[in-house]
Amino acid sequence: MITSLRRGTVLSSVALVASVIAPAVAGHAETATARNSASSVSRAICDGKSQNTTVKVYKRGATSVPLRCGTSTWGFRHVQHRWNDAFDREIALAVSRGESNASHTIYITYRSKCKEHFRVVVNHGALNGKGVAPQGVITAYHRVVSGAAGAERAAGPCGVLESI
């Protein structure tokens, strides 16, 4: 955890991140970050809309990760049965602050003891190599693993914990 001393108090990395993110996203209701995803969307938002329609845009630094209406196999229509404000916040946290793989196609948050908690899989390229780009969020889900092996991270400190 990154900490900073200020007038004798310790500010957590969360407070530091919030102080940087909040001004940057003010006035952008469609942009979701770990601190700005309270305004979720209705499950019916994609009714009668194209798979390419953007539902929300999550940010990781300068990178935008859209959640498009999609189909039953990717995007909002794929995750809408589990959609609520908390699920939206989980996606925002994983994308904005979670650990990512080398190609930035998987974003992960962890529970205590480095157990994987939540995963978001994205495609920064074009849909099927030639469609709308970026395709964006393919799927997002809570990682439920039983047993000792589970989804425990092998080395080093964990990435982001499950909440801020």
C-alpha cells in the first residue's frame, strides 16, 4: 500500500487516488471509475439497440474500456442477469485499479490472502478482427474457487483488494 504523511496523518492510496480521479471525471456520468460508478444503468438499456451501442465506459489511466450492449456471449447482454450497482462498481474497480496481465486483457481484484475475487476480460481490438473497436468488456464475474489451490496468487503482494 502506498502511503503519504501529511500533517501527521497517514493517507491511504485510496485517498490519494480519489483526490486525483474525482476532479478528472467530474461531469462525465458515462465514465465509471472506482470512485464514480454510483449511477448504474437499467438492465433494459440495450432493449432494441445494436450490439455496438456503448452502455458505459470504464477508464484505466488514458485507456477507455467500453461496455457495449453486445450479445448473449459478450458485453452487457452477457452479464445483465448479474447486473446491479455493486457489480458495476466491481467492474470499475477491476479495470481502474486491478492487476492486469501483460496484454491488458484481464483485470483482477483480490481478497485477503491473495485469493482472486473478481475478474474482467476485455478485448482492446476490433470485434472479430474487423468490427467495432475496441470491442471492450467481454465478460466479468466473481471468482469462486474452492480448495487450497484455488486462484491464489503465487508470488509477491496482491493487487487491489475487493473494495476501496
